[in-house]
Amino acid sequence: MFVRGMSFQRGIFYMTGRYIACASHRKGELHSWIAPHSMKTYGWALKELWTGIPTRFWLLPTSVIAGMIIPPLLWNMEGLPIYLILYALLGMHLLFPKPLKQYHCAEHKVFSTKGIISTARMGRIKKASIVNRGCSTNVIVVYFTSVICVFLISLLMSMDPALSLSIASYSALIPTIFTEKLITFWPKKFILPVSSFLQRYVTTREPDKKHLVAAITSYRLLAEKEFPHRIKRIRKERKRQMAIVDVTIIPIGTEGPSVSSYVASIQEVLQSYEGKISYQLTPMSTLIEGELPILFEVIQAIHEVPFKQGIKRVATNIRIDDRRDKNQTMESKLASVQDKLLQ
């Protein structure tokens, strides 16, 4: 099943040949939907894109279009060449605003993660590769590389520079159309390394939790319809009874007031339980979500951390929220409060 992704200012689309799934943030809340391909669905998608694009992001193509139209109308002068609109539209890919870069990176990390996609594995997803072999950045590399090559060849043939640039700009669209085929043979030695560099340092930025949640949510919606094996384990987790623990580990007898090194070591222990628990570090404590037997095992493991670093006395404070009438998560509790605030 071939899956494509597309990021925008507020969220992420994932799509196959049958469905489009979307997860986006509006006024701080995550909204998601999935629908089969149709004109109505395309309308929803365009609305998401249009309302999520900052005004300043349209400044470059708008300025180019104005430069093409206004001089001939007002001053009987030749306007900017039409091919500059191609430069503007494709070049904007390299001028993504910060939120779009973060959603773009989250989209790539989900694609790069092997196995089950879920918030329970968010730590592993966050560590996944930023680089995606099928990224649209490949198209940008192919187009502008083709423009440069054709332009230089035209100059060697003693053609007028302006005419050479015009021919190069339009003819470069031909190899661009076949980008996916081009990266399967010799040009990949150039295209993919350059694209990888741009993905790492220009078109993406490390995502926050909300960007990863949007990517996971959108992907899971699509997976429910198209490839449920990538969320099969999550369905089983929903049937398990989950609890939330608030834990504070206090090493007593440290040489100074700072305990950040102990907190960092505790986080490393928690990372070893990824897939079994979810956890969140706060300024005052650590929240851990999972099944009670596993939670008690985790609490014992992190309680031992200061002892292993030479501390002789440790005070551990534990609060357990164990609700049996319904399933709850850390995110669902926060969402419930946010809903009340909006009423």
C-alpha cells in the first residue's frame, strides 16, 4: 500500500489511493478526520490548507505575479517572465515557516519508524530519521539542477542568456515530472544526498510533542482503513486497564541543590520501557501511564537510580490515579479540562 504524506502550517495529511486522513491543530486543539477521495473531501483538504497558510507565505508568489501583470498594464513595460512563478512556487519549499517545518519533520519520522505506530512509542518515533527518500524535496532538487544544467549547455551553444534561461526553466519541468524514476538510477548519487541535506537543515525542524501527536493521529486514522496491522497492537492496549502515576524521586544527601543529573538518569530508565508505558517529565515530577504491574516495576527501577549513583537515602513520593469505570489517558484528562474551559 503506497502512502503519501503532506504537511501544512497546522497539521498533516496522509493519503492512499482511496482515503485522505488529516490531523490539525486549531486554537490549541487537535482535530482529525478521514474520508474517501471525492470532490467534497478535496474541498475539506483545500480549506485546511488555505486557512492554515500564513499571509506572509504568499508574499513571494504574489509579488512575482504582480511584477508580471502590473508593468504592462500601467507603464506599457515588459513584465517579469512567466517562468519566475515556477521559481517562486517551488522555491517556497525552502522557505517553510517554523511550524510547517516541525509538522514536516513529524511526518517524516512516522514514515521512518518501523513497526507499530502509536503514542505509546512516541519516544522511538521522535528518534526516527528526519530523512524520507520519497520527500517532495527531491522534486525541488531535480528541477533547479535541471535548470542549471540546461542553462549552462545553452550558453556553451552561444545562445542568448535570457533565452537560455527561459528554455532551461520550462524544459526542466520534463525531468521533474519523472523525479521518482530518476532517483532509482544514476542521478540518485546526486539527487538523494542533496535532498537529504536540505531535509536535515532546511525543510524540517525537530518537532514538539503536539506535532508528533498530529502525525501519529493522522497515520492511525488511515491505518484503520488501509493497513490495520500497523495499529493491531494498539487495539489490544485499549482493552487493558491503564493507570496514571505521579512520581517524585528525591535523593537525600547530595553535594549541591541541583538534582538534574539524577532526573536525566531516571528518564533514561523510562526510555527502556518504551512500548509498555507512556511518560511525561514535568518541572516537579514525572507522570507515567501504563498497567499497574508494569508501573510498580518501573517505580522500583527508577527508585534505585540514585542509589546506583552513590546516594545513601532516597525519598520517593507516589500518587496513583486508577479509574476502573472507563479508560483514561493523560491526554484525555487534559482534553476533558480544555473542553470545560471552552464551554
